[in-house]
Amino acid sequence: MKKTKAGLLFGLLFGILDLAIMVMQKLTWDANLSAFSLWVVSGFFVATTSIKLKPILKGMLISFLVLLPSTFIIGWQQPLSLIPILAITAVFGMSLGFLVEKFG
């Protein structure tokens, strides 16, 4: 499988998974769509960026960089809500990096 296609596919997969988690929590659709797009964009960047890091670190770094602008908006009103967001981003980002490298 081509790396870009793998990045988009796994990004969609993690986006859907995160979307399901957020829908169960009855969060707003702007937040849901923001999280979904974070994973699609992260998947694309993980697949196309040539930074020299181990795949799990690359996936985590890129995912955190894509999340960064949203952390200011989220953290301004609800700083404690950043804790689960950062945890999910770390786990999903590492998984994304690993899967894109393995199947890309």
C-alpha cells in the first residue's frame, strides 16, 4: 500500500474512532469535526513528512503539532479537559505512526 494512501486510511480510521468516542460524550459537532479532521490531517502528514524519527515518535509529534492550535481554545475555557485529549492524542498518534510505517 502506498504510504500516502495508508496515512489517509489510518487517519480516517482514527478519526472515526475518536468521533465515536466524542459522540458518546454528546460533544458539539464543531468539536467532533475538529477531532475527525485532526486525524485525517495527521495521517497525511505522518505519511508524507520525512523527519528522521522513530515512527511512533513521528506520529505522536505530528499529532501534537496538529492539535496545538486547538489546545488554546479548549484550554482557555476548560483546562482539565485537555488531560484526556492529550492522552488520546499520544496513544492515537503513536499508533498512527506505527501503522503508517508498517503498512505504508
